[in-house]
Amino acid sequence: MNKFASIVLTAAALSLTAPAAFAADAKRNDRLYDATGSSVAKVNRVADDGDVLVIYKGKVRRVQAETLSKTDGKLITTLTKKELRRLK
């Protein structure tokens, strides 16, 4: 395999492994919506791994980056409010 092909393959592999939150581009103070479209809370912090921290029902909840996406400018998680209450 030549150098160009290995560079292209490496770049493709890196782009496929990017965390979902970076694709969602979560920022502090973004409003987080649950799977049903209901407002949950504002993002308090974005962790280095792309997870977001919100204060929901009086507790800090860590929402995993894999569950996040941005649709029409809204930060949405695939989790429901019931599932968010169970997070630690």
C-alpha cells in the first residue's frame, strides 16, 4: 500500500470514531431536550469526552455523548426524562 492510501485510510478511521457530542457541538447553556421533545435543563458543563452535565431534579446528571444530537439547532438526547432520573 502506498503512503497516500494509508493516509486516507487513517483519516477515514479517525473521522468515524469521533465522539457524538462533538458532532452535536454541545455548548454550555444550551437547552437539552429529551426524546419526546420536552425541555430538560440547560447544559451546565461539557466534559472533555463530550458528555454533558446538567442539573435535573436537583442532582447533577451526566448525559453520555452517544445519546446526543443536534436537530434544528436543538440539543436532543435519545433518553426520556424517566431514564435521565436514573442517571448518576
